[in-house]
Amino acid sequence: MDLLVNVLEAAVELISIEGNDFVWSSWSNADEALGEVRSLLARVQSGVLPERADVAILFAPTGPIQEVSLSSGWAEAFLKVAERYDYAEQKLWG
């Protein structure tokens, strides 16, 4: 679960970058995005593994984090975090 905690913490960091553009994502703004990701993070930190789909959608191609990354200039950083998510997903939900 530590792998997933690290990935979600990295996502929170990226989503928190000032000036992010949320226009193409499913989120209206940073507060909404951070609320969703932090909620998942809190569940994982308390030992509860969320449904795979609830987390996978965030890191999917054309998912909300990728959309923010593309319109905000940190697409390469997103890809690195998404690769770490893929590894964690394989380990946790195999």
C-alpha cells in the first residue's frame, strides 16, 4: 500500500501547482481535484484499499490528471507518476 500512498502523494503535489488549468479535466478546479485525490489517499493511509477503478481512472490516458498535466505543462512528470501507478496497480490488484 506504500506504493499507492507515494503515487497519490505525488499526484497531490502536481495537482497543487499554482496556475494549473483544469478546463479539459472532469474537475472544475484545484480544490475539487485535491478533494478527490486526498480522499483516496486518506483511505489508503488508513489501510483501506479503494476500488481499482476509482484510482485507475485518475491515471488513465485522457484521465483527469493527464488532462490537467497536458494543459498545465507537466505532462512528462505525469507520465513518470502514471508509470509508478501502473506498477502499484499490478502489485495491489494484480
